[in-house]
Amino acid sequence: MKIKRVMIAAPKSGSGKTIVTCALLQVLRGLGFKAASFKCGPDYIDPMFHEKILNVPAKNLDTYFTDKETTNMLFADSAGKSDIAVIEGVMGLYDGLGGIREEGSSYHLAKVTKTPIVLVVDAKGTGRSIIPLIAGFLSYDKEKLIKGVILNNISKGYYETVKPLIEEELGITVLGFLPKNERFHMESRHLGLFLPDEVISLRERIEEASQIFLQTVSVERLIQVAGDADDLKSGSFVTKTAGSERKPVIAVAKDRAFCFYYADNIRLLEEYGAEIKYFSPLFDEKIPEPCHGLLLGGGYPELNAEQLSRNITMRDSVRNAVKNKLPVVAECGGFMYLHTALKDGNGIWHEMAGAIPATCFYTGKLVRFGYIALQEKHNYFLPDGEIIKGHEFHYYESTENGADVRAVKPVTGKEYACVIENEMQWMGFPHLYYPSNPFFAKLFVEKAMQYEKMAGSSKML
């Protein structure tokens, strides 16, 4: 399968990957290309950013979550529908699990997907030293995937001086540069929280960057790099289940408080037979009817706690659904919402849904961070002995984290208990990546089907 594709990577974080990726995507759209974007790693924010600000479909790819074959199928399934795919790297090019392993790194993803790499190098404060820096990255590139360099934070005059030196000494194409511009700095983003004026401002800044990009970067040569990528094997990640007259409805919370969802998680639920209905715990009165399953994803309930608390009818609806053994998956922010109360960063308590008799509170520090493999003590959502992979990132703690699942860190092997679970419900801090074990999505949908049969008209909600 022929897919034009390129990865935008860098020697370290803060080098300018995001602004280069956004400017490139904007330029491609302006040139009439149907572009798709991918983010290396588990980060929800950048794909949401690409979709909301650039209107470009975006997904995550992660070689810790999925093996080579699965990663390629997930990529080909989506990228094959576009004219060109752009993958934004994570951290430094060779930084993987624990910062030391290849697995999970941008380079590993590029190697697995046979994707050419364009290295974005921050040239601020450097002279000729930039040449051995680039040379080191090229020498470490055993697969010879780095096909070009873009220099960031550099004046036009110095760029014209150093470009021929780099190309002559290293034999690598310098595709262009971006001049220093404070408006190109992309601060930390809390997607889902943008106000309309903020969205307009960001779009204006990216449009400005894309216009400069057109003048200072050889887009034609960059597209050629993408077009020179090797062919990929194509294939469908999951075979759709046989159609049925009735599909179980899984209600998915989606608003500025609950906005962390992997696109392929939702897709798996749909392909296993679920009908997805989105709703807002902030603005709607109750969960949708009929409803045979409930998915509460991560997000920012702590920043919307007052409004969530005021929506009493929604809180009652969610609490009653959990009490009635509705199939539920709640992750991180969704898990926090199910608590009796939440204490925010200002020390103010807010009543939550009350489905879990416990409270959660801000700790002032990162409680859990990083990848984990999860194995149940009882086989409710996974086959015996199997794991599902995910990650955690939260500053909040609970008085009842649960102890029904064992989490294992991939590098250190450290273990800890987490998740409150029963035959129909999984509720905990970990964010799950369903393609790492599709049985989880399959069994969740099957539980929703069982509930539909049991509930009949579903009026019991």
C-alpha cells in the first residue's frame, strides 16, 4: 500500500515539533491535500489540537501499546484514506520507555511504519556546533530514516551561511527554516477548555506560521520525502461483527470536562456492534435514553467541578445507572466524577455523582505518571491471564483507588493495585488503550447487549 507520509521529530522537547507540524498541516490543506495527522505516544492533547484548531483528523500511535503488525494496521486504516499523513513525534527522537528504551520512541514508530523523518533542530544559541549535533543523530539512525532537517529559531542570514555547510559535511538535505517568532511558541494546552476567542487567536497564529513556512521551507521537497516512503502492508485491524437489527447504545460523556478519548477506542466499540451517543454531564439533564452502557472518559472535571455539581439531575441519573448495574467504564476524570465529592485545588469541596462512596482531592503533585500493563484479579473484562495497556497522569488522589486490578510499570516492574471492578463495571484512574487488547472493547459491548436484553425497553433507567 502506497502512503505518502513523514514524521516531524526533534533532538529534544521544545525544539519546535508542534509548530512545524501545525504549519505543515495547514499548508497541505491550503494546497488541496487531504491530510491526516498522528501523534506518537499516549498524549490526548495534540490530536485534539489538530482536530479542533486545524480541522484535520488525528489519531494516536504507540509502539508500547501495540505490536508492529497492529500499529501498521491502525496506521494504514486511517492514513490510507488521506493524500498524505504527518506524524508528530514525542520528546527526543530516540527517547522511549523510561527515557532509555527504543520501544515507545518516535524513532521506533518511524522504524515500524517505515516513515521518513524530518528532524527539527532548535538553532538558537548555536554556531558551527549544530553540525556535530545533527551528525550524532544521523550516526545513531541505523535504519537511515532521517531524510531532511528543518532549522528553527534561526535568522535568514545565518541560515544561508550554515545550510551549505551542513549539506556538504553531512550529506543531509536542509529543507528550510523558521525564524524566531514569539507568536510561534505553543504553550501548554488544555483542549476542551478553549473559549471561542482563544480558538480564533490560535488559528490566526498557525495561519501566520504557515505563510512563513511556505516562504522559508521547501514544501515541494518535503512532499517528495513523504512520497518516497516504502510501501506498507495493508489490512483491517478488526473484522466487523455481523449486523443485527438492534445495537446496544453506549453513552459517551463528551464536553469540556470529559474530552480524553482515543479515536480507535471509540471505533472498536462501534465495530463490535455498539451505537455511540454522546452527551454532556455539564449541560444535559440526564444520560441518553435508551442507554445500555456508559463510558466516562478523562478530562478536567476538577476545573468544571462547580458546574458538574450544580447539575443535580445528571448526577442523579449517573448514580442511579451505576446502582442499577449498567455496564460502565470510567477512566481518570470519569472515575473522579463518580465519587461522592471532589476537593479542588483551592480546597473547595464539590458534590459529584455519588456512585462511589469515596472522595477525591488535589495533592499538589503528580501522583501517578506513565505507562502501565493492567491485569484483573477476576476475569470480568479480559480473558484469563491477559492484560490491557494504558497510562496514568493525575494530580488527584482518591480515598478508594480500588484493588481489583494489578498495574505493572514496564521498565521498573513496580506493581500496585488499582480500579474498582465488578462483573459489569470498571472504574479507576488508568486511561486504557483498547487496541492493546480488543477483547476489552468486545466484552464491554457484549455486556451492553446483555443489559439491553435484561432491561427490555430500558425504562428502568
